[in-house]
Amino acid sequence: MTPVTETTTSTDFDQLSINTIRTLSMDAVQQAKSGHPGTPMALAPLVYTIWNRVMRFDPQDPIWPNRDRFVLSNGHASMLLWSVLHLTRTQAVNADYEKLGHASVTLDDIRRFRQLDSKAPGHPEYHWVSGVETTTGPLGQGVATSVGMAIAKKWLANRYNRPGFPIFDYKIYAVAGDGCMMEGIGSEAASLAGHLGLDNLCWIYDNNHITIEGNTKIAFTEDVAARFLAYGWNVLRVGDANDIERIEHALDVFKKETGRPTFIVLDSHIGYGSPHKQDTAEAHGEPLGDEEIRLTKRAYGWPEDAKFLVPDGVYEHFEDGIGTRGANARQEWSQLFEAYRAQYPELAAEIDQMQRRELPNGWDRNLPVFPADPKGIAGREASGKTLNILAQNIPWFLGGSADLGPSNKTLLTYEGAGHFQANSPAGKNLHFGIREHAMGATLNGLALSKLRPYGATFFIFSDYERPAIRLASLMELPTIFVFTHDAMGDGEDGPTHQPVEHLASLRAIPGLVTLRPGDANEVVEAYRYIMQLRHQPAVLVLSRQPLPTLDRTKYAAATGVSRGAYVLADTPGGDPEVILIGSGSEVSVAVDAHEKLVAEGIRSRVVSMPSWDIFEHQTQQYRDSVLPPNVAARIAIEQASTFGWERYVGAKGRVIGMTTFGASAPLKELQRKFGFEPARVTAIAKELLGRG
Ligand SMILES: Cc1ncc(C[n+]2csc(CCOP(=O)(O)OP(=O)(O)O)c2C)c(N)n1
Ligand SMILES: [Mg+2]
């Protein structure tokens, strides 16, 4: 190995840079007394090669649209990312895409690895550190998200590239460990990527045979390479993770491959260079210890007592590599884009808007308005009509379903909508197959690429997608999750298909906007609200069965949806003695009960509450005007777990909801059995008012 003091040649600088990544990682974990040193030590040569020799990424502009993407799916090895972001002097950008004029990750951040406010947190966090392409840590999410990035690139290239104008021609590199290969989401995503022939996607598998409990032979003995061959990937192997020439060669093979994604099996040694910890599970997630660090640095030819050392010339070496290559690539692209703008001003304007997560002019023209109709229309139907308008108004709005398009009504049926496949990358209908979890992550990958995606399945299967929904919220991405069959409306399918606790569980995710509209016009208003979100994901919860379309000349306008909850029907003079609060299919139950109560001289009010989250963000004054604090007689009605409704009905109120699973029966019988009928509401209202 090359001693620090004797460096001269560029080969020496390769090794010196690699060892800088290794020792920064070891020192940071030791200082934090927590973290994962072993994998950064093993993968430093790989990450070095990708970044300094291959990737087209300009550290001066980490959000340049045509940059290559790097995803660290084994997010516990975050020190790899903090090291290269620091050594490349990648610049910080804020949420409004403004360059802040300072480094994204400083050496001081690395010294404060895993500490409060450090830009070197435990795992890569998209919204927190510039240069991180996606949040990772839950294993498998990163690789699955990379599939969305690869789909996005194909779609973007098809729409915007023109002869002589390869505006979008980037590649996506994802690094993953055994965990990402074991997790189901990784397999779902690999299967989808193979089917779609995503040849712009390269996964590098850190084949170190080690996970937390020890050698992978205790639980994971399949032939991973054979599995990827079966998925239709191009499978390569590099037998020595320290051989950067071979790594670069494999990456070259990837770049030339057409029609298939590439999977590189990289045989590595976790904790490489550590005399006592290499190839052990201890190297995975524990600091090496001061003495072992000393011995390892000695093995690297590093000054044994130096800490957080970046030797002379290392920053410059990255500057000469990725810095120069990235700056040139971006400058060439910028010139290309200006010429493109002159020739294709409309397309260029679209790209500009999309990059800022803005909507095109006229994005909401022709949205449907549904006339009053007691029989009404299903939430999913109203959604389908709305989606079909939005997709025509917004070029980069696209989506699909996990094989339930005909049921979810998410199919785009207008002429020219098309279906995204390997040979038809213009399609706006995506087909995720029955892979909800990968669908969620793929949607996030699309949103990270600045497209505006939606994905659908039955509400019950939000459980199969939940980790990706949570990450969308953590990343502050405007991903749209559409769910239909929101309660007992699918009756005969029974309790396996009837969501109960799902609303409560999604409402508990910080930052997520959950909306359960009460009629067709509320569905439209829900979309109008959601589409304007730039940094928040939304969940739309829709009925399978028809819901009466309320007469908005008699009741309040559906635009109240934008406030989360609003007074839909009131007592004359607005001085209610009882408040009925409902969402979704229970809004019309509340309205029926209200009419009966009013007819009996009871001063009732109906509050339609499609979204707790939006309502919570209104002023106290508004919230009090909807739910006056002096009215204690309150009834919430919702075909879902009662969990949490106390906050709106108070100690003296009541909740008509679910405390058990549902049952298999026709809808009407279920509504009777579980008490979602106007008569029950009126009876409870009178009981609360002491007029029973
Ligand atoms: C979904 C999920 N389950 C469990 C964990 C906890 N965890 C973090 S790292 C790890 C072991 C990962 O092994 P591998 O991917 O081989 O990484 P290596 O130790 O080789 O770097 C586990 C179980 C996690 N982060 N995500
Ligand atoms: Mg491993």
C-alpha cells in the first residue's frame, strides 16, 4: 500500500483517495461511538471508481437534471456518501432549488457524524443533505427506488430528446448489500426492471457474505446471480472489490449494454484491512476500537494517530476527476439546452417547470363537475374521470396500478395515453404488476426524477406499500398514492379485504396528507388540492360503491376540502347543539341523519372531514368555527378504526366506527350489522342531548 507521505503518481492518488474514504469512515464511527465502518472500508474502491472515474455529476450543481444518479441502498454505509460528498466538495442546495454557496457536507459534519444537526446523519437523507438522491436505510428501498429513476429517465428521454439533442441521457448506479437482496421489495423491483429492460440501470451487489447475525450461510444460500439472470438482467462479476480497473471495466460493459439492466456481483471483504475484524459481523455495525483503528491504519500505510485526515492532493484529485468531468458535462449540456430552448421553446419550458415542481398553465381546466344525484357515483369513478383530465393537461403526470387498474379506475383511456413498456417508453399508463411495495418505491423514484406519479391498489394493501409511503413523507416528495375499496364497500370479499386500522395508521405518518372524500365533487377538489403540493405526498382513499352526489346549491361547496374539514350542512343561524362529523361514504349517512334531526327541531350541523392533516394546519379560529368548543355533543362516523377520533368528538362525544374486523356479506347487511345507518346516528344524537 502507498504510505501517505510518498504519494506522487495518479495511481497513488487513487489509493490515497480510497484510503481517505476508509479512514474518514472509521474515524467518524469511532468518534460517534456508533455506526457501520466495515462496509465503507470494503466499498471505498467501488464508490471511488463510480464517482471519480465514471459518474457524470457536477459537484457544483448537484441537481443538474442530466446528472448520473447514485443510490446507496445499503444506507447503513452512509459514511461512503458523506466521504465522497465532502471530498468532491459537493455544494448545498435548498428546497427551492437555490444554491446556497457552501459545502453540502463539511469535515466538521463528518466529525459530528450521527449528531444533532450534522449533515452527516446516520443514514442518507434526501431532504436533509444535498447530493443524496434518495433516502435509504430500510433495506431494499434504495434499489427499488432506482427502478423508478430508470423508468423516469426512459420516459423523459422519449418525450424530450430530439435528433442532436440528448437532453436526458443519464445512468443510474445503485449499490446494495445482502439485505437488499434478501428483502422482497428488492426482488419485486428487480423483476420489474428486468421486464422493462432498463439498460440505464446498474446495481452493484456487495457480496460479502456477512449480515448482522454472521455469515449469510445461516439464512441466505440461493444463487443470486442466477436469480438475476432469470429476471433478464445482464450479470457480471468482479471477484476483487479492491481491483478498481476491473470495476471500471465492468461499469464500462454496463454502459454499452442495451436492452437489459446490469447486475454486478462484487466479492468484497467487510472491514477490509482490519487485522481482527475483517470478514466478521462485528465490522458491520460497531466502531472498530482505537487500537484496531491504529492497526488498520498501519496496514493501509496511514499515519496511525492521524484522525479525520485528508492528505494533501486528495481534494485536488477529485477535482481533476469528477470535478472536471462533471463541470464539462454540465456546461456542454447547458449549451445544448440553450440551443434546444431556441428550437423547442415549449418543451424547454416544460422541463423548467417540471424541475421546479410547478404545474403548467391550465393544469386544472376541464376538471369534471358532478351534478347532484342521489344515486351518485363511486369515488373511484370520479377519480378515474379526474385523472384522465389531469393527465391530458399535465404532460409529466403519469401512473398506474399494481394490477388493479380496471378496479381502481386509474387507467388512462384517452387516445394516445399509451402503455409504458420497454418498446413503448412514451406510455403514461404504468403497469407495476402485483408488486405494491416496489410500486411505492418506484413512484418515489419517479417523483425524485421530477415526474408527477400516482400509483394505485386496494386500500387494504396500503400495508404492502407503507414503508415507501413513509419514505415519501420523510423525503418530502409529492408522490400520489391512490387507494380504492376504502371500507366495507367490497362486502362479499370479507375481512381480508376490508380496511379497518389503515386510516389511523396513515394519519399517524408525519407530513402525509390523507384524504377520504365524501362525494364525487370532493374527489375533484381533493385532486385540486393534492396537485398543488410540491413537497408532500398524499394518500387518496376512495369508495368502491356509488356515493350520493350532494346538491351543492343546498349544501356548502366542495371547495371546503382544501381546509381539511368544513361545515357542509348547518342549522339556520349557525348555532348547532349537535355536530355530526363524517368522512367518505359516511358523509351522506351524516347528511341523512341531519335532515331527520332538523325535521324534529334539533339544531344539527354536519362537518365533512376528508382530511385530519389539512384541518390541523388551519388556524385555531377556523377550526373553532367548524367545531365550536362549546358544543360537546359530537358524533364521528367513519367505517374505520375509532382510534384517534376522541380528539374531535371530545370526552362527551361518540364515535361510530370499527372496533373489530369486518365480515363477508353484502354491503347493506354490513352497514346494518356495524351500525353505519342514519337511524343509529339520530338515536345517539338524541341520547347525547338527553332527548332519547
Ligand atoms: C428493512 C430493514 N430490515 C432490517 C434492517 C436492519 N439492518 C441494518 S443493516 C442490516 C444487515 C445488512 O446486511 P448487508 O446488507 O449484507 O450489509 P453489510 O453488513 O454487508 O454491509 C440489517 C438487518 C434495516 N435497516 N432495514
Ligand atoms: Mg453483507
